[in-house]
Amino acid sequence: MCDVPHPGGVDACPERRTGEVIAGKYVVGPLLGCGGMAAVYAAHHRVLRREVALKVIHRRFAVDAELSARFVREARETAALGHPAFVAVYDAGTTEDGCAFIEMDRLSGQDLYSLRKAEGMLAPERAIRLTAAVLAGLEVLHARGVVHRDIKSSNIFVLSGPDGGEQVKLLDLGFAKVDDGVKLTTRNQLLGTPFYISPEQAIDPTAVDVRSDLYSIGVVLFELLTGKWPYDFTSKRELLGKVMKGELERHPARLRPELPGWLDLAVAKALAHDREQRFASAAEMRAAIERPGRTREGTKPGLLRRILRRNDDA
């Protein structure tokens, strides 16, 4: 958690907050997850007597005004969305030692990366359903002038919905680009995860727009359909070079031939090197993956399972 070795065989990093009481009301429980910028803990709100999750910035970043500003932004933007594809945010504040935190719903399920690693390639119908749900959330996010910039399968949480089906939550708006006049990124500061970022994001993170998010969700859909990332590489430097040059496999059907042609082409369009050739919006991409791009004149679209069958238009 702190990037520092601890000699003497310590059982837990001193950065870990389990057992602390934050803001006089949150009793911090087990660590649920840890990223480069923050950690997420189970917590008990002893005033309201409810179980929540606390996302707390790492202590080593407490003096970083930019990262603290991102935390405030994440709390504000997520709370304002009010869409089922985003986790509910109830409060934000600062710990006694000066670290920003966010109070959120505690989720029960697993992230999409873990699900994919456990189950391998997903059924196309399921991959489409989960991706379309994320795209529906992105429609709302993009309408607010926000670009997520860190879409990846580990930032997509899958849980049981109220109807018994699967529901997704798009996590971590800490890297989001918002049209509010606040400069949080320099040209040389890479934000996002190399496996998923668009070529323009690798070259100039300040120049991204919504089509960068659509590229990233294209990588996620490729991953769900094939069980693999679309890149072959031996080092991070090689990977970044391939991202910038657009040297990747764009067609999942080359790895999984039974996929219908229209779905293969939709993924390839999302992964176009030139963003002008990608989908223009999350709504456009969602429409493309939820039904074939073309149907024969006089025929009616079938159910999702039927449209996934290969046809002469593929």
C-alpha cells in the first residue's frame, strides 16, 4: 500500500486503517480493495448504524492538492449522477491525519476482471448485456461533460440486481476529465491503465474526449468475448508503443470464429486507431452491440439470442 519495504516481517502495512475511527463516526473494518491512489475499506457508520464502504486516499498523497481535488471531484460527480450504473455516494470529508475520504454504498459481488479470470470467455449474450449496461451509464456521464479515462474490467463491478439479474457499477471517477476549468493533468502525465487506454490518451492525456472511453470499453468487450487482451507484448514500453501505433488485434472473431460478423465489426469500430472512425457516442455504440447493424428488408429483428447467430449479412 505504501511502496515501502517493511523489515521484520510485519503482518500488515502501517498504511492500513483497519480499527481506526474516522470523523468520529466511521469504524473502519477490513480492507476491500487497494489501488495506486486510494484504498477501500468496509466500515460501520455508528451514528446511522449502517454498513458502508470508505474510499480513503493513501497517506503519502495527503499533501497532494491535485489528488485531493480529484477526490472531491469524484464525490461530487458520482453523487450527482443518480444512475444505477454508478455507486451511491453519501458523504465526503477528511480523516484526522489529513487524508480525503468518500463514503459509498458497500457492494457485494466481484469485479469484471475477476469474473473473466474465473470463468474465461463469456457467452456473447452476457458480454453484450454487461457492456450495454456500462454504456448506458457512460451516456449519463458524458452528458455531464465528464470523460472517465480509466475504464477497465477491474473498474466494472458486477452484482445481483433487484430482479435477480446482473447489475453493473462503473467505479473510480478519480481520473475523470471534467469541463470545469480545473487543470488536473499535464501532457506528460499518463492516466489510465495501458491495456485499455486509447492511442490519443497515451500520446496526450489532456486531449481526450468521450471516444477515448468508447475505445476502452471496446477493449473490455474484446476481453470478455475472447478471454484475452487485444495486445501481445513483453514489456510496458512495448505495450505503450503498440497502443500509440495502433498495433493490436481489433477483430475478436479471429480468436473466436463463431462470433457473428456484426458484433466483430462493432468491436473493431470501437478500437479504431483514428477516433474519427469510432462510434461518436455511447448511445451509438450501445445500439450497435444490442442488435445487428443491418437486417434484411422485410425481416423483423429477433431476440438477442437469435440475432447472435451468424447470418448472410455478417
